[in-house]
Amino acid sequence: MRKLITSAFVSLDGIMQAPGGPEEDPTGGFDHGGWMFHFTDDSMDMSEAGFDGINRELLLGRRTYEIFEAYWPYQPEDHPAAKTLNAAKKHVASRTRTKLHWNNSTLFQGDVVKAIIALKAQSGPDLQIIGSGNLIQTLQAASLIDEYNVWMFPVVLGKGKRLFGENAKPSALRLVRSQVSATGVVMSTYVPSGDIQPGSFPGTEPSEKELARRKKMANKKW
């Protein structure tokens, strides 16, 4: 079974909306588009993290697909990222689109979770999500994502679309590699690591008397 990998640029407070430019995604009145621009440097390996889609099939939500469709086909043919993204096979999840114009693009509608389970079971290269926050949240809740490449930039945006929303499935992750760029971008890769294992520090556990009181209050009819 092939892996499903997601890669995202996020702010320190978890916002992933419109990192690439002011007009990329102003949805909801977001006016900080292009926030990652001044933090890029030569130490950032876009290919290793899957941002250029090399040797992978792309899995995109509608909004990210439309941003890419309007930009990458019109870049010079010798642009490295344009070359790989334009050539890659693309699977697009959308409830509203009926046609796709970017080459090598396939549309699927209906139950996205069932569709991705079927895609993962097929032979072929790994599947790569870029951007596509709503799609990430749906697939994270269904425990279908095998690897997270999260590049955290030293900015606080306050509002906007987040990588993980309120309906995210509580789960543990294991850090498998991390690097810090010269501009302070923390580039980390995580894999799922089962359920959260809660615990208490010594001396913070409630006493038997307190536990009994809490139980009594929970059962009390007000």
C-alpha cells in the first residue's frame, strides 16, 4: 500500500492560509497573504518535503487545485517545480467542479475517505497532499495520513485557515527528522504514533478524598 504524505507551510499559531502571495486566498478577509516570502533561503529542500510533487501523485482539494491551475501551467518550462507539478498525475477532490483543465488531472466526488482508501490500495508512487487544508482535516480525522511535513515559520497571523481544526482527531505523532533554516523556519517531519497517552507528574494526582468529592458532584442532581 502506498503512503499518503501531506506537506504544509504554517505560521507559529498554526495558520496555513495563503503563504505564497497576497492574492492567493483572501477568503474570510485574510489580508496577510505572502507571509512566508521573506523567510525562504537555500537551505530549504522543497523536493525532500514533497512540495514539488516529484516522483509522487498529487492529491489536491478544490481551492488549492484552482490556485495551482491558474499559476503553474504558465510558468517557464525550465522552472523545476513547474516541470514536476505539471507532469504529475493529479487527483482532485471537489463537490462543485465538473471539469478540470490542468493536464493529468482526475476529478473525484462523493465519499472522499472511501476514494482515498481505494487510491492508497492501488499500485504506484506515494500520494502527496500540498496545501488543501480542508482535505487534510478530513483525512486526518479518518487516520489516513502516513506522514506530515510541517514547515513552521516564525510569524503569528492571528486568524485564517488552520492546519488542524477543532474536529481534529486527538492522536500522538513521532518526530522523525527536523532542521532549522537560517531564517528560523523549523522544518519537521512527523509520522502517526498511536493514541495520546495521558499522565500526571508526581504530586499532582488528586487524593482519594478529592476523587470521591468529584464523583459525588458528578452524580448530584441539580
